[in-house]
Amino acid sequence: MEKIMNSYETLFVISPELSEDATKALVEKFTGLIAENGELGEVSEWGRRRLAYPINDMTEGYYVLVNFKSASDFPAELERIFKITDGILREIVVAHQ
């Protein structure tokens, strides 16, 4: 039986204190994880931007927006991995209709 794929979008903010290589590695880690567990859509790296409010005394972050399709159980696992990964300041996963 074919798994039902739902559309999702995630936006995550990476700490500006990481080096360029470490930032790129985190982006590749999460896009790879999404590709393994679903269909990777558009990946938009917005780059360094000012945060709306300071997080851990930081005023900037590296923003990445990813569209993807996956089974309904994967977004919870993705959020769990975001939360335990050093260098991720904030993340959100939203379902699309």
C-alpha cells in the first residue's frame, strides 16, 4: 500500500556563530534527512538576517526555508532532531493544504 504524502514547509534559523562550512553542513544534514524520509522540494537559503528579537543574546541568524512532502509521522521526528541539534536557534514545521 502506498504511503500518503502530505505537503510541509519548514523554516529553521542557524546560529551566526558557526563557520560557513558548519552552516553549510547543517543545511545539508537537514535537506538530506528530509530527502531520505520524503520528497525534497524547493530549498531557499535566505542567508543572514536580523532576528525579530534576540535569541541567546544573538541578533542575527542564517535562515533556510524548505518545502517537502512526507508521511504524516515525519514532521514530529524532524522537529525532535532540530531541537537536539546544536546550532539551531529556532525552527517551525507547517503543513500545507
